[in-house]
Amino acid sequence: MQMDSTEPADAGPAPPSGTIPGSMLAVLILISTTTPIAMNMYLPALPALQAHFGTSAAVMQLSLSLFLAATAVGQLIAGPLSDIFGRRPVLTVGMAIFVAASILCAIAPNATVLILARILQGLGGCTGIVLSRAIVRDICGTATAASMIGYVTMGIAIAPLITPSLGGLMYELASWQFIFVFMAVTGLIGLVASVLRLPESHTPDRRPGVFKRWRGEVAELLALRPFWSFALTLGALCIAFFTFIAGGTVVAVEVFHLGPSQYGLFFIFMVSGYIVGNFVTARFSRRVGIVRMIVTGNAISLIGVTLSVTLALFAPVHPMTLFGPMFIVGVGNGFSLPNCVAGCVSVRPDLAGTASGLAGAFQIGSGALASIAVGLLIDSGIWVDLRWPILVLMLGGAIAALSAALTLDGRRLAA
């Protein structure tokens, strides 16, 4: 990876060089983590928030589900807007909204204001996810984009795994308000860094009929079978990931009796696996091909989930029976997720912004549904062992992801 620290922030659209300067890649990784950090860093403090505002657990749960819904919807809007107005303006506005919303969360006088601020967080922060991917595709070809997106999505996957324990420590040492202040500071750093280090990578297209063209672009992508194949595979493989994120903390506390800072350590297994998978993707995706990487990754993830199911059936109850096999699942996701994203934005490179938004909506949308489903299954009261709501959903998601991956055809992607 070549370094270039001299490129001005106000340069015109970057030429498709096939490589991204190291400083620019670092900024892309940073802005892509704002939403994952905001997603669940505050979860260990939810009981305190419920008590502070004198409301119910169901109301406080809306602060997560509506955040995810806003993130999914926001990605549908941010992508095409960046195609029309350019990446930099949309990213700047989005990150500014995220910072302001995070501050509003910290000073919220009641649960209603907190939930509304969380919605704004989702709408603003999602620009970091969408546009980091679109910028990569603007600069790189399909194969190289998969490698670079591997680095970017590493932050998206790792942040939700380490932030619960970090948020728990912040709450124990300071207060729940400090968690949202941390989010605001992270967003502000991302905003300043993007203004200073990210050049415009896409020529704005400001012809009349903005929203008509947006609808047309969405319709064009949804009419393409290759896009559906990659997007559905992406959504399916995220079911296992978000199920583990949403339900793993409950199982850690209720089944394995771990504290907030303790269970955070066990999440390192999936983090480590994902890092390994992303490293392999970055090194070999161009040589192997994105479809083979996706199929291999989803097969590996299915093996990991199957091992966890087997251990739950026959091994003594221990945190490693659930968290240990998540290393294998993480490796598989590291193979498949960045390549799925690269496939989505490469079906029609001229619509990379819209495609990135749609892909993100599939990804976060499936995560929102998985989070809701695992919550309902856990609350249903039909499970003696609360590991099973998680394992059943993860197994179903892993099977669906591998099945969808087998329908992919990389020959119809742009170079």
C-alpha cells in the first residue's frame, strides 16, 4: 500500500488508481466505525437509563431498534445523494449530525428525547458506512475494492464486539452520559479527519430530476439478479453476526454469569477470527476471486456455528462452548463480508453510491430483524437454556448464507 500524505483535501475526483493512500484508508476505517460504536456501546448502561428516566425496558429497547431502522433507511438515502452531490458534502453533513445527536443523547432530559436523538445518530452516522465503501469503489477496481473494503469492514465488525465491555467500563468508572460524550468525540475526530484527508472521489451529477433519478437507480439495481444475489447473501451472513451481538450479552450474563467487563473479553474470539479473515481477504481476494472467497467464507462460518451447536448438546456448560467456535465464524465472515460488499457495488459501478446504500440497508436491516427475533425468542420463556435461541437463529442464518452464496456469478461484475 503506497503512502501519499500530500494530496489536498479539496482536490477534484481522485482517478481510479487501484490503490488507496494509507492515511486515507485510516480515515475511511475511522468513519465506518461511528455507527457500530453507537449501536451498542451504551447497552451495558440500559438498566441505568431505564431507572434514570423511570420508564420500561420495552421503551428503552426502542433506542436500539429505531437506531438500526434509521441506519438502514439512512443508507438508502445517503448513497444516491452522494452520487448526485458528491461524497464529501454528504459525508460532512452526516458526520456533523452524528456529533450533534450524540451530544443530545448525553443531555437528554427524558427517554423520548433520547430515542429521537438515537434516530438522528443512525441517520447521520450511516453516511460513514455507505460512503467509505463507495469511495473505495470509486478509486479501486472490483478485485482491489474487495481487499480494501476488507480493511474498512473490519472496523464495522470489530467495534460492536469490543464496545460493550468498553461501555461497561465507562459506566462503572464515570456515568452513562460519558458513553455518549465518547461517541461525540469519536464522531468529531472522524468529521475533522474526513474534511482534511478525504478528497472528492466522485464527480457530482446535478442534473434535474434528482429524486426521479434516485428512484430509477434503485429500480435498476433491484432489477438486476446479480445485485440481488450479492445483497441477499450479505443480509443472510449478517444474521449470525447480529444474532450473536444481540443475544450474546444476555447469554453471557444469564447462562455463564459473567460481568459486563468479563464477557467483553470472550467477544475477542470473534474479533480475532474476523481480523484473520480480513487479512486473508486483503492478501488473496484478488487472486482467488470474490465469489470463491464468499462461498468459502460462508462454509467456514457454517462449520463454526455447527461446532457451537454440537458443544451445546454434548459438552459441559462453559463460556468457551459458545465463544470459542465464534473464532471460526469470525474467520468466515472476514472472508465473505467484504467480498459481498465489493460485489454489490461492482454490479453497476456508475451507481456505486446507491448500491452501497442498498447493500447497507440489507446488512443493517437483516441485523435489526435478527436483533428483534432473538429478543422475542429469549423473552418467549420456552427455552430452558438461553443459548438455543441464539444458536437456532445463527444456524439458520449460516445455512441461508451458504445457500445464497452458491447462486453467485462473478462473471457479470465490472472490472
